[in-house]
Amino acid sequence: MSNKQENNFLHGITLEKMVTDLVEHYGWDGLAQRIDVNCFKSDPSIKSSLKFLRKTQWARDKVESLYISTFSKPSPWDNFKK
């Protein structure tokens, strides 16, 4: 059995990279508008955000979802719906 996760967009991407990329793309204010958590609103930093997200699964799920919707490329096969 193979250990490859070819269909998992997040495979190999750390939480720190996700937060950093999202902040570079949206800025802290834009990120706070999309995900309503205080670690993005009040004196935000990568370190404090990671600490919160590692303890709070629902918030981490939202970050992962936003990362996927922002940075994943649509599959060319999506155009071939029956």
C-alpha cells in the first residue's frame, strides 16, 4: 500500500505555512473578516495564531478550508460533468 496522498491538497503543508500564506494573501484584517477569531483581530501574530489553532480544532478546520479554497487550482476534470 502506498503512503502517497496525491489527492490530499494539504499533504505536507504545515499549519504555519497555511497561516503565513493566508496573511500574505489577505492581510490580518482580511483574514479576520473571513474567520472570526480573536487571534486574527487583536494584536495578531503568527505565533499566537498557531498556539490557538493547535488547541482549537473548529478554527483550524476553517483555516484549512479557506487555504484550500484560496490556493487550490480547480481540476480540469470538473468541466466534464455529465
